[in-house]
Amino acid sequence: MWRLHQYPLCPFSRKVRFACAVKGVEVELVREYPWERRDAFAALNPAGQTPVIQNGTVTLVDSAAICDYFEETVARTPLLGAGPEERAEARRLIAWFDQKFYGEVTSLLLTERMYKRIVLRQPPDAATVRGAARNAEAHLDYLDFLLDRRRWVAGPAFGLADIAAAAQISVADYLGGIEWDGHEPARIWYSALKSRPAFRPMLGERMEGLPPPAHYDKLDF
Amino acid sequence: MWRLHQYPLCPFSRKVRFACAVKGVEVELVREYPWERRDAFAALNPAGQTPVIQNGTVTLVDSAAICDYFEETVARTPLLGAGPEERAEARRLIAWFDQKFYGEVTSLLLTERMYKRIVLRQPPDAATVRGAARNAEAHLDYLDFLLDRRRWVAGPAFGLADIAAAAQISVADYLGGIEWDGHEPARIWYSALKSRPAFRPMLGERMEGLPPPAHYDKLDF
């Protein structure tokens, strides 16, 4: 059994959990708050970040490395497209959500609305939160643009780009950073993901002392 | 012939150039300064970042997606290790240099010493530059640690992790952010890379109005 070191609002852990569930890889969850900088965790991952996944002597670090590992070792449900160009398009969009959406939206909300509240006991900076919401709006516009032209984020098939996008968006949504009005293509896509048995468990999880908005885990939102 | 949209100090373009040269993929360079936000470039890559590589109707975006594409389509010189665990270790370290080193060192130096000078006509912020230099020192310590235990960054064979590391370090070195004293394992490794025909052309390239330190392109440094 694989053991995944994660915490409820880590978007990269959500990406790994979602991918593992789709692939049928059973995962036991181990709670780890990276900001506590535990020595035992730093020994597993010198970068000090979740997710880390372990099985016996195998320790895998970094969500992209972990997802590629399971894509290579588990034949069930290929998640990266049929040919090299389809895979490059999927990887472009995985990088888009892992890096651009994370940097412009999720990481700002995690700092302002989770880390400051739970760890620093400080109020969020309103201007930063507003900036993150504006950035989220632009990202949802781009998602609408993609989904007007294709069935899923990277092409005709569901895959890792959808998983990467849903991981970031679900954390931003939990933290009140997503305004769904006016984004029908993105809303329909996200509604389909919310109803997937592989994704639902994450929507039921809560970060202590930090409740999500009422619409967060509803299929009709 | 592939056309690579890049500029001399883009670390992710250096990664693609180095990988292509090792793979024997011929590349024509097209100068692109992403901060000019040209519409024609935004149409190629809505993220607005270099590198972008094109060949006929195929357009590839994001250095990881581009390197994976050539790894999949060009059999010569495999760059990602023999088995899934070796590949996961390579990908962990590629992510380390692409994201952690870039965020903590290269991006700070590019902003302070290149963008402010060339675009904003402002002096660099000394505290930020000192912080980047301290971070670089910690990263070189980690590189020494790895190279004390293995021949190359990710294991016994040269590969994409070495290329990703050299791409970031060479840009930081150009911008005066690397102090080599006291880092013999890293220096020996970098010296071996500097003498490779696939890497040398980048060391001869200059950003206009921004000369590198005297040691930058010397094999003996």
C-alpha cells in the first residue's frame, strides 16, 4: 500500500490523489503540514513540500514525477493522450495549472486565507485576495475558451490536465476564490468532475478551523 | 527545422537548447523578449513565456513538455534513466531546479539584474540580490551533497536533471549570483558540462548591455 504524505488543501497532493484513484492505485493518507518543517519529513523530501508518496523502500517526490511514475507503471486508464503531440499539449496545460494558476491564484489564497489564519493568526491582506480573484477570473476565461473547443481540458479524452486543473481550482474554490457565474463551460466541466467517485472524497475533507463556502461540495452550484 | 523562440538569459530556453543539442535535434533560434508582450507571440503561447518551439504546424510550449516530447520521439541519447524509479528521481530534480532554484535564485536575479536594468532602467535591490546569493549557496551545497554520492545529478548517467541544473546555474552565474569557492564537486561537474560541444554555444552568447563576469565562459574558473 502506498502512503501519501499530504494535507487537505495541498493542491499538488489533490492532483496525486485524484490520479491514483483514477488509476486504481490504493493510497493511505498521512497528514503532514510542511510549514512545521519536521526533520523526519525533510529527510524524505529535502524540498520540504507535500506530496511525498512511499511504498517500502520507494520514495517519490514532486506531483509531476509521481503522476508520470504511475502513468508509466499502471496501464489502466492512460492519462496523457495517444501521441507525442497530444501528450505535449497535456503537459503544457499541466504546467499551466501547476505553475501559472498556482502562482497567480492558489498560492496567494493559501497564504492569505489559510497560512495567515491557522499559523500566523493574522488577517488576510484584502488587496492580495482581490488580486487572486481577478487572476482566477482570467484563468476561468481561458478554461471556458479551451472547453468551447474540446471535450476536456487537453483534448477529446479526460486526463492529467483535467486532474491538474481540478486540483488547483478545488483548493481555490474551498478558499472562496472562485466566482462561477458567467463561466458555463468551466462550470459544466467541473460539475462532471465533482460527481466522479475518484474526486468526491477530497470534497468531503475539511481543514480544521477553516470551513469552505456552502456551494463547495454541492454538485449543483 | 525546428524554430526555438528564446532570449539569451532564459533558463528554460537554455534547458531546451542543451537537450536538443545532445539529442541531435537541429534548432534555429528566434529572438523573443517575452516582456514586450507581442500579440504574435501571445498567439503562439497564451502564457506569454519562452521557450516555444515550432516545426510546420506543430507548436510546443513549456520546457518540460518540449523535453519530454523529444525524449519520446528521438531515440538517440535517452536522458531520463532506465527504469520508472530512476526516471522519478530525475524528474524530482528537474522540478527542483526548474521551480525551486528558479524561484529562489534565477528569477530574482533576472528581475533585479536584467529586467530592471534593461527594461525599467532602475538599480537592483541590494537586499534581494544578497538573498538570491544566499539561496544559491544553499543550492550549491545540495548539489555538492548529490555529487558526492553519484556521478551525475540524478544518478550514474548524464541526463535531463544535469541539463535543468546547468540551465539555471549558467544564468545565475552570468548574472554574478554564483560563488564557486568551496563547492568542488559542483565546480568539477559544471566544468565537465562547460566543455561539452552541446553546451558551449550558450556560453558564447551575450545579452545586450549586460556583460557576464570574467570567469563566466572560462573552462578553468
